[in-house]
Amino acid sequence: METVRIALMGAGTVGSALAELLPGHRARFAALGLEVELARVLVRDPSKSRPGIPAGLLTDNPEGFLDDVDVLVEVAGGTTLAGDLVLQALEMGLPVVTANKALLAERWDELRPHAEEGNLYYEASVMAGTPILGALQSLWGNQTLEMHGIVNGTCSYLIRRMEEGASYDEAFQEAKSLGYLEADPNLDVGGIDSAHKICVLGRLTVDPGLSWEKVMHRTRGIQHLTPELLQKARAEGYAIKLVASLFPEQGEWVAAVRPVRLPESHPLVTLGSGRNALVYKGDPVGPLVFAGAGAGGGVTASAVLGDLYRALLGLPGHQPVPSAAPVPAQAAEPFEEV
């Protein structure tokens, strides 16, 4: 039986959930001739109790964190220390499993060569446990025409509460008390989290060099929305949603995030209530709709664990499309921005 030692960076909601999932997979790992164990866990505060993780594995010292391990799993978030350790692991030849969409979006130039080699696994970075990255990779045989998604559950919650009559501030405080908001709330309400995700999807499907700066230039959040505006749209048969889109415009691929008016019959409205949803349009496959849970410790950890299986089996990680896809001549579905 070969022992596989995992370095886990981050033991918050997702990291703790992963640690709790691992023991239940011992028999499956054994069937592959493997024994998988946590070697050490990097956290901010090693004195804090972490369910399912022996205290002796906890450390706050990144020095030597990657010594004598076989895989790095990064679920801490951020783009500085997490990015440096991810790159260090990749340069050491270790496979890396990450759920860090901000890192993927903002430090892509450094990560891209490793992703192209198949050493970077990141299914959990977009739509958590809903396997959208794997599905989109299987669509490379199509001409991508456009895609549109609701990929931030916090904004969906805020919009729903305002539709029900809560003010923006009231809805915001509710979301904060429920733990829905990022440590920096502007990542959610400013549309930045959604921008990170559409950037990841765009590089996977249409342009491996899609610029993060250009995506941010076309990103707007929901801070200006009001209950009156949302309720008026509903009365007219529309719903306002924060939508992340990828579409052709003036001969180039464009990614954008902004609130738009959608007919109440649109699949992003009917399927995107309380969960993430994405509509892909391609030729010849036509329109495809994906929907499922886009957040939660256990849900996200399940995708991380799925990527770990792929790495242990020697299967490649999520590789970007080899070159920029042709830009279709036809215009994308028109949405009215709010």
C-alpha cells in the first residue's frame, strides 16, 4: 500500500469538511492501492480547535510546509501566501488542488504554464460541487457562442430579500449575520467574486489569455439596486439578477458582470433561485443549462475530493483551451443592463 501525504492549506469551512470526508474514503483509496493521510495543515491560528483534524497536524509556519508531501490542497483563499505556496508546490512537481478562484483569475500568468501541463486541479473554484469545469471541457468540440451564469449565491440572496421588501442595508446585515459574505464584502456585492469565476470559465473555453484587467473593467455590482427597482421589474414580468457573461463583441471575446433584467421564464431565473446556474450556447450542441449548489463546506469539499481522486489516478487537471477560439459573427443574446 502506497502512502500519499497531503499538505492542506486552510482549515475553515471547506478544509474542515474535507478532513471529515477523507476517512469515509479509506476503502476506495485502498482499492487503488493507496493510503491517503493528512501530513500537516497550515492555518492562521493553530490553537483553535478544528473538528476532524488532530491538533498535532496544525501549524502556522509556511516554512517547510511542503517538505515530504505528495499533494498540496489549497482552500485558504487569497492571492499572496496561498499563491506563493501553490507556485512553490507546482515548481516542485507536486500536483495542486485548489478552490481559489481569485488566485486563478489574478495570478494566471504565473499559473498558466502549470495548468497547461495538467498539474493544476480547480473544479471547486466555480459553482462549488456542480461540475461545470469538467462539463465545459467536454464541449471543446463545439463552437462556443456565449455563456451566462448566476455564480454568486450571496448576491442572489440579497436580491431575493430586497424583492421581499427588505432594504439593501437590512438584507446586507442579514447576509452578514448568516455568514454569507466574504471577509471583504465588496468581493460579493461589487461583483468581483463573479468576475473571478467568469474569468476562469473564459480561459477554459474560449481564450487562455483572457485578461483579468479587462474583465474587471466590465464588472459592476448590486449596491445601487433598491427594493422598488426590483419589485417594479417583477411587476413587469422580469427579474433582475447579477449575471456573469462571456460573449462576442466587435470581433473579440468579452467577459462582463452586471445586473440585468431577465424574463421570468429565463432558465437563469427559474433555476437560479437559491442556487447557481449557467446557460451555455454552442454550435452544434445548442443551448445547455447547468444548475446546482454553488456554495457550502461539504459541497465544495466534495469537488476538492473529486479533484484529489483525479490527481491520484494520474489524470490531468483543468487545462485551458489550447488557443483562442474563433469569435462567432452572430450577436449574443441581448440583455438590458440595470
